[in-house]
Amino acid sequence: MYEKNITSMHLDVLKEIGNIGAAHAATSLSTLLNKKIDMKVPKVEMVSFDEMMELAGGPDSVVAGIFLRIEGDVTGSMFFVLPVEQANRFIRRLVQDDHFDFQTGEISEIGASAMQELGNILSGSYLSALSDFTGLKIYPTVPALSIDMVGAIISFGLVEVSHVSDYVIVIDTAINEEDVPNVESVRGHFFLLPDPESFESIFLALGVN
């Protein structure tokens, strides 16, 4: 399969694209939060399906997960997974409510909207950068938010995909509030699962052989 031929050069190109997307996302988040936000992609790697679960904290770990499908010249699935404590911290800052908690039962509409907006900004920025680099038309669907165990979120997101690739592209994402040096960054993972035929389309379009 084509995925097995992916090299460190391919991943370096994806990391460069990821950092361009992160810069766009940081600008949008800075406007949204009215604070200077810095975003980086420290690492892009290729992992197995099982390793993806472990990177997200294990299948039983509770996370805030955003799922969307990718349509256009490239098709596939995309997840943004954030530990629920970090999601709480981000949303508290965004909605200015120190008591907001995704795990207190029913998710408030304002919290869900804020988290989906984060998903919109991040996924839109990454996919736009990928589209610009490749010249391919790539469109995200509306993101769906779920607070659940990693295994449940990913299984639900992939239930309609007839063929699950053995490999996953992981885009690490670190979000920092500038001028607040001692605050731990929000760190999440983007999991990009192109449908099998789309792996080759992406890398051929990037001109990496």
C-alpha cells in the first residue's frame, strides 16, 4: 500500500503545511479570544491505528473530540482530540466562566458552540493550507463534538467508512497564550485519516516522490 512508502521527507512537508495552518489558526483564535495566541505543530508522524488510540491517552481516556469528514478531491476523516481537562480550561477562558466543566452532565450550548468553533478554526486552517500547497479542492464538513472515551469517539466517527486505513497521520498541536509564560500550553492531536486512494493523491500533488 502507498502509505508504507511515506518517508520523513513527506512528513516534513506535512509539518511545514501544519505550521502554516497553525499560524492562520492562531490569528483567528487571537481575534476570538481577544488575546495574543501562538500555535505550533511540534511534530507530524505516521502511526498505526492502535498507536493513535494510545497517543490520545488510551481507548478509555475521556476526551473532547471533534470529528469531521473531508470532501472534494481528497476524502477522509479528521479528528481533533483534546484531554477533557484542557478543553475545560480553553472554554473557561473563551466564555469567561471559571466553573464551566464538560463533565458535569449536559454540555451547555455556549460551551459546545465554543468548542465546535475551535474545531472549525483549526480544521479549516489546516485543510486550507493543505489545499493551497497541493492545488487540490478540500472541504471540511461541519464538525461534530463529543465528550466521551477515545475509543467510542473514533469508532463512531469511522462507522460509515467502509475501508479504514492501517495508518494515520498525526499532527501534534500546541496552543499557547503569549505573555503568559507559566501557563501550560493546550496540547491536542489532529488525526488525519485519508481514504486509501487519497494518500497517493495528496503526496503526488505535493510533488514528493
